[in-house]
Amino acid sequence: MFCRAVGVATILALVIPAHAVRADDDPDAVPDAQAVRQQIDTLLKEFHDARKRATPGMIQQAVALSITFGAPSWNHGDHGACARFYRQTAESLVASFSDKSAATPSARSALDDLQFALDRARAYGDDDRAAWSLRYAFDKNELGCELAAQKTQSMISLGEQYLKRSQLQESEDALRTAVSTLADLEGQPVDSIPVAARYAPMALANTLFAEEQFDDAAAQILKGLQYIPEWPSVTIDLRQANGSPEEYQTYLTALEAKARTDPKNASVQFLLGYQYWFTGRHADAMDCFHQTLKLDPNHLGAQLFLSPDAGKPGPTKPKA
């Protein structure tokens, strides 16, 4: 078989810092209950209004907010306030996404867990046991999110290995699985998701580029930029993602031919600029990004790569 190589996702985990906890955060302070409840209600309303399906990530964000009130309340001896707040959060989540089609399969399982916890809490009739029953459902969802992030990173690694072997169908399957699993984390603050997991759309774009699925590749890059807006400043060489520089050149030649035959395709122009950018041809890349904006003035990807910060020296791949 083969050994696992260090991929771009691993490099990103080293060069882009994770979300830091503020030094002045006081875990023992009890926040204003109404303010925290408003944050939770706003989160649920945003998902509901946008007709988004509930995800484990959204549930995690709601329960994490709930715990910011419940945990210090408990620690100060007010078990009743903790239990009531947890109960209200669980009830809001279950009621807001009661329709079977209103949640992803993983989120539906988490919502069912919350309903079971509510049923147990009511049967206990005791604040102490009720709070811990609800907290169990909260923690179970959190572990599910952690496992989803780990799975995403593992599937990225697998997909990158198969891209290097030029087994593109296997690579695409692995990386589409990674992107799908990453979507289950939507609803959390982006910087709370490991950066190596957020890289999934970019990794998939590399394989789609090799398969000449150019429009889809460009779409995945745009998705990835939402997760990693710092991406234009990361120093990588896309040629290294493939089996050899010669193989990469074959893929690039096909994209260049497509750009010539379909010059009004903004996605193709953007993807070509993206390839040039990450193979050291910044002047050619800038031309492509400007052409992209002529075709689509609102193209967020081209705007990001043309922003002043994009040209600043960024993190580099660490030496072995």
C-alpha cells in the first residue's frame, strides 16, 4: 500500500492559527440570561428564515451559547436556573425544526436526543438530574461535531493521496464526502472549525480541475474562500498536488484551451487565474481576475484575490 503524505490541510493547521480564547474571559461570570437567549433565538431564526436545514453545527452553537449561561449558574449553586435555561434551549431547537425535512440526518438524530432528554428531565422532576440529562444530549452533539471534523480531515487526506496517484474518481469521491461532512458543521463560527477541515472545498477543486469539471471546481473554490478568507495569502504550489508537474501541465493546458474557446465564462477565467496565482504567475493571474470582474462585477473570488491583502507575503509550507 502507500504511506500517508503531509497534505495542504496539515500545512494549514500549522500556519493559520486556531481561534484563541481571550485572556480576560471569566468562565465564572454569569452572563445576562436575556442577552444569551436572544443570541440563540437569532441563530435559530436566521436558519429558519433562510430555509436552511438544521445541522449539528448549528445545534452545537445554540447549546454552546446555552452552556455559557447554564454552567456558571450551576457553579454558583442555581441549579434551577441552569436546568430551566437548558430546557428552554432544547425545546426551542426541537420546535423550530420539528418537520422531518427541516434537519440533516445527523441533526435529526441530535434533535431526537434532545427530545429524549426533555422527556427524561420532565420525568425526573429534579433540577439536578434534569440539567445533567440535558447536558448529556448537548455533549453528545458536541462529540458528534468533533468526529465530523476529524472525518472531514481524514477524507481530505485520502482524497489527496488518490489525486497524487491519478485515480481521480476515487479522489473525487473521498473529497465530496469531506465537503458533505464539513457542511454538517455549518452554523458554528467558522474559526471554531479546524482549518484543516475547512480546506475540504479547495481540495475537491484540485481534483475537479484535473477532471476538467471547471465550473464546479471554481464553485468549490468560492465555497472554500468563505471558510478560509486568508487563502490568497497562503503560499503553496498547486503542481505539488498532482502526481507530477508534467501531469499538472496537462490539466492546465486543457483549462487554457477552455478559456480560449469560452472567453465569456467568468468561472473559467477565475479558475485559470487561481491556477496561475498558486504556481507563481501572479501577473497572469491578475489579468484573469480582472477579466473575471469584467464578466461578473460581483465575483467575490476575484475581488478577494485582487484585494490589497492578497499580495502580502503569507504563510509558507514548513520545511521537512
